Amino acid sequence: MKISVRFLLAVTPALLFILAACGPAEPDVLRLATTTSTDNSGLLAAILPDFEAETNARVDVIAVGTGQALALGEAGDVDVVLVHDRAREDAFVAAGHGTARYDVMYNDFILVGPAADPAGVRGTALAQDALAAIAAAGTDFASRGDDSGTHSKELSLWAAAGLAPTSDLAWYRSLGQGMGDTLLFADETGAYTLADRGTFLSMQANLPDLVVIVGGENIAGNADPDLLNPYGVLPVNPDKGDIAANLAQDFVAWLTGVETQALIEAYGVDPFGQPLFYPDSEAWKER
């Protein structure tokens, strides 16, 4: 059978359109509000490509303090929230802003400061005792001051020490910055600060003058139970508006699944000799 050139010219555009339509679909977008610690530590960059490949989705990460992340969820400006302030997470769900809270992982907080330790508190067992001594000595302390989970923990530790320092005090530096910038500031100025261990370890090469003051060399050596730092993931209530509810639930299932939890457990072990985060999902604990 002969096929005319005119016929081929006529059908080729239609065939090209059909082939294009059968090509890869545009990825769905998941808006994730999370803490600066999960971003600064490099964890998200290490694990999110697996989720994006499995689901043909793109995850847009908004790394802010926990308070800001929860506010974005409350406003319906994101689809899912990954944060670390249990009391506020529970309140978020109770108020109907999120559908549920799921355990994801944990690490711990540590008090870090200059190697010279001008307040003489290195090796103190409890952070609240070290903070009381820092305040008594009037040595510089850098606070994130950003309504983050770390800032919230810091304030609770000051309260446990019977103190409530403010920026009116010359030694108390309230920065309004994320974890990475606060650590860099503390290193440059010789200040103490509270940090999550994961971010500190991931940045330690760039923090030559900071050492662990309270918390030990790893989570097993941390004698202060108040420094435990659990993380939860919360899908935003689809009643908030244009929420990618199904994709958010897929993300929760992926993040809390055993395979991803194993990735979390392995992250950081090679360069730092310890994980930066420890898996804690129900699926992981029941495996």
C-alpha cells in the first residue's frame, strides 16, 4: 500500500500531539513547612528525592521556626507540617488545623559554647543549672528568639532555672534567626546557645570555637531528660482550602514507613559516627 506525502503531513501533527500527551505528567506539588533544623542538617536534601521519584511529586520546602510553620498550616498555606514542639503540635490538631499527629523521629538538644567556657559550666548535668550559672556570670547567650521549637525549649529551661531573661540584658542576645545562623553567631562572638545536636554536628566543621557544654558527646551521654527533642508530622486539615490532602497523607505514610525510617537512622553515621536523628514512627517501633 502506498502512503502519500500529503497524508503523512496531515497526520503527523496529530501523532506528535498524542505522543506528547502520553509523556511524563507534570509533577504534583507538596508544600512542606518544617523547621530549620531538618533543613540545615541536610536531612531533607538526603531523603526527599526518594519521595519525589516514587510519587512524581515536587516537595517545596519552607524552612522556618516551628511557630511560623504551624502558622502557615493554620492559614492553609501549606499541605503538611514537620516540626518539634509537642505541646503546640497537639494544640494544632486539637484546634482542627491538622488531621492528626504522627511520631517521626527524635534527637536531643545540647548547650554549646566557647571552648574557654567563661561561665565554668562545661560538664554540668542539667541545662537549667548551666543557664543559671551563665546568667549569674553575665556571659553572652545567643537565643534564636524566633518562636521556634528550639526557642520554646530554651524558654522552658530558663523558667526551670527560675529566670526569664530578655533582650534588655546586655548579655542576652535575641537574634530572630534560624539554627544555623544562631550557631554561626555564637561561634563568632563567643556566646553560649541551645541547639539541636543534629544541626550542630552537621555544621561543626564551620564552628571551630564551639564545643558541647551540656549534653555529652552523643544522645546516650545526655543526662538531662528535658533535652529530648521529638519531631512530629501533621497533615493540614483539607477544610483549610486548596490542600493536597491525598499527597500529604502519602508523604506521611512514606516518611513514617520502615524504609524511610532506616534512611533517617543511617543519615549522619558515616561522617559523624552517630545518627543526626533517630527513627521513632509506629511502623519502625513495631517492625
